[in-house]
Amino acid sequence: MLDLSGLALTLMERRLLARPAVGGVILFARNYRSKAQLKKLIAEIRKCNNSILIAVDQEGGRVQRFRDDFLTLPALFRIGELARTDLEKGCMMARSSAWVMASELRAVGVDFSFAPVLDLFSVNSNVIGDRGFSDDPELAIILASEYINGMHEAGMAATGKHFPGHGTVTGDSHLELPVDRRTFDQIKKKDLKVFAQTVNLVDAIMPAHVLYPEVDALSAGFSTYWLQQVLRKDLNFRGVIFSDDLTMLATESSGGIERRAQLALDAGCEMILVCNDTKSAMRVADFLEAVNLGESERLGQMVGRTFFELDNLYESERWQIESKVIYEFCSQEEFKNE
């Protein structure tokens, strides 16, 4: 899975998308100007590769790639704060936020958002922070379950991230390799608990580029222990495993981009992300085509299952009710400067 440079495809990108090793595209804010432009871009992508998966990070709060003319979505922690005072309203907000997010994306042709974040909130983590529902695993499990169900109601697969938990460490894996020095039992009782209780609901998991040296010598995204023993065997996960972006600085010490791709695949990742570096994406495509690994059948479950025409979606009773609730929630005074 790779990214694109702008609002329309370049000739080089058209050629790259048509390659057999390329199975997905992740879109960013730079790829969006309007819904009409976005739908045209997605149509162009699918002309190059009609089986390609199209994804985005549309979590809400500070991580929402499509903003203008899309409904503003709350950060998951704000939903968690609501749930602390009124659990029923918090659950409804989680489900509604997920449904409106997923429905609007499906209406423009995006297959799925990499959501929800299952990491726990911590004041120590700037990179996760309010992207997580709560610092309480039990509350995070309840709200994540509602959120996942809301995505499924809109026909969108859900991806839990960043396994087994990125919320406790201070480091940002985009910039460095974060290190979590807790024991496995400490992680199991807190961060991992959220994944363990939602693993049968999500369709995919994205591991963290975080090192847990008391557990394994390799970071989770490259670790057969975390992905094969804990996730597949102990938790009995049967969905897709996506790597996080292999160009993050957290991965550099593991070797060249081909080596990182091999480590991720060996650990159990079925689709690897290579973003913001076209040359590296081309090198990984060369590598994958040379080793001819084939495609995981599980990836088919990430295809969007419901399609809405935008006008029909916006005219629907559910959209009008739930989008109003989300709009009013995000318009509260304490959220305006976020």
C-alpha cells in the first residue's frame, strides 16, 4: 500500500498502481480538495487497478485527512470523556461517529479508514494522546466495540491499532523507535486487554513500531512473537495484519526498505505500507514481484461492502439525525480551539 503526491495521478503513479505488487492506496490531506475531485481521483485509481484497496486515516480530532465539506469528527478521547459522565450517551456518540465517518467515506468510494485507535490515552504520549478513548481499559473496550459496530453498519471494515499498545510510551514512532520497558504481564493487564477483548470484532490489526525489550528483541511490527504467538495463536485473530508505514524513522535501524519489508512479511503482515517515499515504494514493489509471494485471501474482507450515493446519504433520516448530534457535540465551546 502506497500514497500519492497530489490531487490527480501522475503518469509514474499510474504505472506504479498497475503493478501486481501494489494492492492498496492510502490517501492524505494533500489528495483532497473537494468531494467531486476526490471521487474523480478514486475513479482514476480504480481504472489503473480495479481490485485495489483505498484507505485513509479519518479517525476524528487532529487526525482527519478530509475536512472541508466533510463532517467534523470528534477525537475519541472526547467521546471517552462524555462516557465518563453518561455511559449511554458516550456509547451512542461512539457508534454515531463511526457510522457517519464510514458512510461518508463509502459514498466517495473509499473502502476503509484505519480506525479505531485502540491505544490507551496517556498524557505522556503526544503521538497518541486524545486519539485514544480512555486511560481505562474497560471503558475503552466498551466504546471501541460500539465504534466498530457503527463502522460495520455502514459496510466498512474496522482496523484496530497500534497492537499491542502505543499509548503508554513517550516517543513518536514517526521520528524514533519508542521503547516500552514493561513486562508482558504488565502490558497484558492494561494495553493488550483492549485488543484481546475486541479482536473478534475488528477485521484487521495494525501493529506498533514500538520495541518491548522485556518481551522480544524486535519491535512489534517485525516480531513473530507478537504477531504469530500472541495475536494469531493466543488471541486467535483471523483477520488481516497491516504493517504501519515502513518509512517511519522507528524502522530505520532494521535495515534497508527491502529488509524491512521482508521482516514485516516474515512476522505475519499481509499488506505493508510504504508512504511519502516513491523510490522506496518502487523498490518494495520490485522486491515483492521478485519473490512472488502472492496475495492473502484475507484482504478481500477489507473491501467496502455498502455504497451510498452522497445525495441519498445526506437525505436519509439516520444521517440527518446523527450528523446533527455529531455537529452539535463538536461545536461545544471547549472543542473549538482544538
